[in-house]
Amino acid sequence: MAGLTRKSSGYNPLDTAGQAASLDDTWVCVAAGAAFRVAPSISAATKAQFLQISTDAHPSDGGMYETVPVDTELVGKREGDWIQVLETDVYVPVKDPETGIRYFKNKRLHIWESGTSEGDSPKRRPSQASVKATKSHQRCALM
């Protein structure tokens, strides 16, 4: 056992400083019109935010935006009908209170919906090895 030492990798599961945003805290803008607000109210003042959006024409340019561009991902916590953007403490509405148009979807839901809409994605099939399927198969085999 001589020469064996235990070395720390530096990973601490309780440390929140270095953790990336989870899929539950990431929101994708799916419709135009969601404005950045200083408080969770439609009557609150809007506040322009700097967003770095990469496109083919401008690979890493950023700009000031008063509304969230479609397909932009924001990290924030949902509070009722509002999302509080964590890095800047501004709010964006989840949906339009007058028309009911949904501005944001959770990234997990967005990934799932985009995967099911494609024609070449694998189709879901019922399990052949579940307890229920196995029992019904055994009943058929006994008869």
C-alpha cells in the first residue's frame, strides 16, 4: 500500500458557483414580442439588454435588444407567468396576457418537441420487456 495517495479532483457537488444551468432553468423564445421588463408586470418599464447572438453574417456580434429574439436561450427562474433572468435581474413574460401567445418554452420541452416533429427520428414503441407485457405474454403462452 505504500505510495498510494488520494488526490482530490477539485469537484464539489455542493458548490453552486461553477455549475452550468440545468435544462429546467433554460428557456427558449418561440415567438416574437417578449419585452425585457424591470419588474414582473406588463406596466413595468422595459429595459434594453445586451445579447450576443451569433449568426452566419455576424459570427459573434452582440447588440442591445428590448425584445427577445426568437430562438434565443435565456437562463432564469420561472415565477408564475414571468421568468426572472438570472444574470441581469430583468423579467420576461412567459405568455402574452391579452392574446395568450406563448413566448417561452422550457428547453427540455423544446428539445423533445423538435425531436418528435422530424420524420427521420426514431419512433417510440411500447416496451416488450415491461412487467405488464411479460405477464400478458406468459398468460398467452400458458393457454
